[in-house]
Amino acid sequence: MEPNLEASLREVVAFLARRGYRYAIIGGIALTQWGVVRATYDADIKVVAPDGDYGAAREALRSA
């Protein structure tokens, strides 16, 4: 994984954890956990918003 991508992913995960959001890392990065190596230049994350309030979740992510 690209060093800058790893640093960014760690920052996003820390943000989501502080806010109490449940999330899953998906896409190319997640594939490496299954032994599938695939070059990727982005991080895909699925976020579950508390109480289904996706508007508030989007706003929090945009403000970060």
C-alpha cells in the first residue's frame, strides 16, 4: 500500500472511531487480507450512520 494512502486511511479510521461510526474497509485494500494483491490508489470505506442519519454523517465527513 502506498505510504500516503496508509497514513490517510489511518486518519479516516481514527476520525470514524472518535465519532462512533461503524465502518468497513472494502475494495482493493480489503482484498489484501484475503491474499489478493491489487494495486490501488484509493481507499473504499462503507460507513453506517447512527440512527440512519446519513445527512449528519455526510456533513461530519465533509467538515473533516
